[in-house]
Amino acid sequence: MKIALLSALLLLALAAAPAPAPQTAPAAPAAAAPAPAGAPDAGTPSSAAPATLPQKVDPKLFDEAWTLYNTANYKEAARRFYAYVEAMPQTDDNYPWAQYFLGQSLVRLKLTHAGAYYLARVVRERANPLVVPRALDGLRELIDLPHDETMVDEQVFAALDLGSVEGETGDYSNYQQGLLDLRAGNERWANLHFDKIPKGTVAASRARFATLVTRLKEFKDAREVNQELIQSFWDLGHDMKLSLETRNEALMAAARLRYEKKDFQGALDAYAQVKLPPLDPGQATLYLEEAWTRYNLGQIHASMGILNTLNAPSFRDEFLPDKYLLKAMIFKDLCHYLPAKRAAKELTRKFAESLETIRTRDDLTRDLRMVRAAAAIGSTRRAYRFYAALQLEGENLGRYAGSFGDRLYGHLNRLYVLAVAEAQRVYEARLKESVRQEADKLVRAAEQVRLMDYEVGLKLYERIKRGSKITKDIEEPPLDPKEVAFPFDGEYWNDELRAYRVSLKSRCIEGAQE
Amino acid sequence: MKEWIVSAALLLPAVALAQAEELENPGRVAAVQERVYRMNQELSLGIGTLPLDAFYKGFGPQVTYTFHFSDTFAWQIGRGMYSYPATTSLRQQLERDFGVLPTAFEVVQWMAGSDLVWSPIYGKTSFLNQQVLHFEAYASIGGTLIKTNSQFRPALDLGVGVRVFSSKFVSYRLDVTNNVCIPLKFPVVNVLNVPTIVLSVALNFGSPE
């Protein structure tokens, strides 16, 4: 009877108060009555092996755990909430709350996957309509971190009917459901979900971005993409509701499309709009693409400067075979044949092991350089980040072995072992495909470099004809009064990475007469 | 003749080495950036000291107004400093034990002047590998009128200073200046050096464009 009264008061309090606190919690932790003599204390760690069956618990254990949670003692709170969840039937009024607070305690202990597991359970079971929106909010806060996409995005946000959920969580749910339809190739169904998202919200902008990316796939050749689509990407790149990362992705998409359509100046404008956080080194691909664009615009000194950027320690391990090719091309254009030859050979020298792996048809996933490159892109990157995060959390779990007690620790240990195994499987499956793409890229670059090496060899031994003279140099832009030059002495500064310029004179000879 | 041959023999490998280096690694690299901080009209408020005189130390506020013609050249149109004298124990001893009159000590009360400022050094430095601080260093030359407790004295001043930029509108200056008073009663040479050290906050107004 007391329990029923407690639960009724709890529900009333929850309905009235913004905080999800079961207000019937005891006044102070000290007042929380210990388990009656003879009754087992499920929360106390036991040195004995965990019993097969969970021990019975006093319903007051929930109040005790709740008090501990409110005093930020998440370790002890998690142990008690777990004991409660394990022992009580699912029909218990506090059962979903216990799951919810167990999830939140684990999230606060940086065991986000375990936390997400319990929050997702609350949403899937839907035992208490008051807890579900809070659990969804909790899950939404985790989506920017590496997380289990299947468990959170697909099985919760995309699969469940969450029509009653409003606000940002509801918007995100509609976005995920639309995204799932887009991936399945059904844009019409996707739009039904996207249309439910209020205009001007973050989710609406993300939905627009997802739609644009999907539409891109309709074009077999990037040169066929219409201006309207490019403009849409450009507009999204300036949509401040999107995260900086997504805005940059949109701008880079616009830049790439303009580049393919040979609108190099437009592409350069888009690359220039890509904003980096202060002192952030940025992405190697951004620099390399900008270097190619500038090369095509005839700005070879600026292009060479960007290639210098790619030698910075932040990018030394990047997989950029194109870099050597572009460097060789610039040197060749300025008739610096020896450096051109050396730049061309540098590619085959640096990637000798990877090229050998490809040639001998060995397992590409054993080549560390290519694996690192493949793990840095797209869905493989996400899978790798989640796999790495799980491993780290699994290791951190050991710190709580004592305070969690055998049962919770053993349970979480099994949870993490299974999750790590699954994350590894997903990562390896994606890696296999990504590493092939990287290998293709390397082989293409190596072929072009060999051709370049041959052409440079011919030029190197070309006979200089009588009357030849040195060609006029490509003029380097003079220093603007607003500008300041810091000569490079081998020390890379992050704030200078986009500003290097190389002064290089042409050694070409023209006007030959027989 | 022999010396010429020896010199040539010693120099030629160095020249050849330089050429080989140029062939191997051609080009020079520089980071060309837009100057982040540019000054236009500057009002600075500071606090300074006159630390040199053995008989008193001066402390007081300083106000300046500067117009920057370019990033390297400026005219500090007006500079005014008030000095509150704090007598030293030496002066107190002289007055107390040896009956020296207080009027015997020449004490600076205030000074005003104008200077030309040349700032050839603009740079940046890293703070704890987390933040980039921009600074400039400059030299100044100008004239000062010094009011002492007994007379007005014209002076020529030479100074150096450093400015650390905090934002486009706020910077901090440290100025070290020596005012050399020009002797007026020839042939009596009565050179008075009045060095000042001033730490100030400078507010930048207007656009340099």
C-alpha cells in the first residue's frame, strides 16, 4: 500500500515539476533506512561470485539510489539502480525511471555506450510515457559523439513511431526516419518525414543537406550537375543553424562541383569560405583540393605554398598521393626538371610498401598506411571512432570494478565485450571497401607519376637550341600594404597554414631557332 | 696573384654548393597574411613613473593621442603626464640633517610633448602553445616641455616601446623614454635627464582603410 502511495505521489510530482525527480525520496541519505536485518543488501559489492539469480531488494532502494544520483554520486547510484532493475518486475512503477537514471548515471561516468543502451531500452519498452521523452533527449545529446548507429539511429529514432514527441527531439526523429528512407532510395517517403520538421530548425537544414547529397547520386557525371544544386550547397554552407563541420562539408561539396564544371574561380571562392576553428590545422583534403584549383587558375606560387602546408607535421601521415604529382607538375611547368623528377619519385618511394602490397595482391587491410587513410573517410571513419571509443570505455570500466559490484560490473563487461566485437566486425567490413578505394587512388597516382617521370626525363636531356632565351616569369602578386610576410624557416604555425606562398623563378627557355 | 688563386679556390666550392642547393630545393617560402591588427587613431591612458632621480620618484598618469599614417609610421600628436613626487630617504636626510632647503631640488611636476613614432617590427609569438599574441616594437623621437617646481624646461626625448595587441580596438603599451633637457643658460651646462616608464592601455578608433 505504501509502495502504491509512493508511486502515485511520484507520478504527481513528476507531472508537476520540471525535474524528473521522484519527489518521495527520503529527506536525506542518512535517513534512508538500511535494508532490514536479514534482507540482503543488493547494492553492497560482494567478494563472492555473483549469484545466478538477482537478490531481492527493498523498494526503498530506489529512493536511496535517487538521493545518491542527486548528490552526483553516480557510481553508487548506478549500482543501486541496477540492483533495482535486476530485481524488480518490469511492471513496477519505478522500473522505467530506474532504467533511465541508470543510463544517465553511466553517461555521466563516461560509459556512454552503456548509458545509451539503457536509455534506448526505456524508449523501446515505452512503459512510462513520462520517461520516454527524457530518455529520447538523453539519447539525442549523445548523437554527436561516436555511438551505436544501429541501436540509436536506426532502432530508436528511425524505427519507432515518435509522433507525440515534439521539439528538437521530435525533429531529429523525423530527420532520422527521412534519412533511412533516403538511404533506401525513396525520396518521396523521406520528404513526408522531412516536411514535418519546422522550417528554420537545425534538423530542417540537416534534412536539406541529406536530400541534396542524395540528389547528387542521380548524376552519373559531376559535370552534369545543375547550377541550382550547386547554389543550394553554397547556401547551406552559410546556414548558421548547421554545425561548422556540416557547413564546411556543404561548401566543399559546392567547391568540388564547381571544380568539375571547370569554374575554378567559383571553386576557390567556396574553399575560401570554409571556416576553421582558431588555430585548427584543418583538413589535408581541403588544402590539396585548393592547391589543384589554384594550379588550374595559374596561381602556381600559391599552389606550391599550399603543398608546403601539406608537409606540416599535422599532415605528414596523410595519404595524399596526388600531392607529389601536383608538385612534380608545378616544377615541370617552371622547368625545374631535377626537383620535378625527385617529386615524382618521392611518391613511389614513400608508398613503395603499399604499392608492393597491391602488386602482390596481399590483404590490403594489413597495410597500415592505407588502413589509416581508409579509416579517415566517411562511414568507415564513424565506425572506427565508435570502435575506438568502445575500447576506451571498456578499459575505463575496469576503474569501477570495485564500486559497481560484481553483478553490474559483470553485466557491463559482457555488454562491452559484445559491443566491441560487433563494432569491430562493422568497422572491418567497411574498411575492406574503403581500403580498395584508397588503393585505386594510389595506383592511378603512381601511373601518372611514372608518365610524368618519363616526360621530365625527355625534357631534362632536351638540346638547347641556338638563340634560345629564358621565358618571362609568371608574375608573383606583390605584397599588399595590408599584408605582412613571415619568411618560412621550417617551423609551421597553425595560423599560417593557409597563407604560404612560394617564390619560384621559371627556368624555361623559349624562342629557339635552328 | 697567388692570393687571388687561393681565394678563388676557396670561394668556388661555396658558390657551387649554393647553386646545387638552389637546383635541389628551388624557391623561397613565406607565409603571407593580412595584418591582423592595424592602428589608426589611438588614445592611450597609462600610468608611469620617473624612476631616476635619487631625491624623489615621480608617479602619475599619462594621456596620449596618436595618429597612425601607416602601419610603420605615426605621429604622437599630444602626450601629457602629471608627476606626483615621492621623496626618498636621502632627500629627507639632507633636509633634516644638513639643512638643505626643499627648493634646492628640481622636481618635475608635469610634462607635455609630441613625438614621431616608427614601428619597423611587427610579429607574433606563441603563448603556451595555445594562443598567438601579436606585438609591435617601435622607437620614438620628439620634443617635450617639462615643468619643474622652479621653471619650464624644453627637452628632446628618445624612446622605445612595445605594444601587445589584445583586439582590433585594444592594445597594451610599455614605453621607456628619456627626456634630455636642453641647457638654456650657456655656458652653464645643466643637463637634466628625465627618464619615464609608462604602462598604458591604448584604444584604437577608426578604420585604417
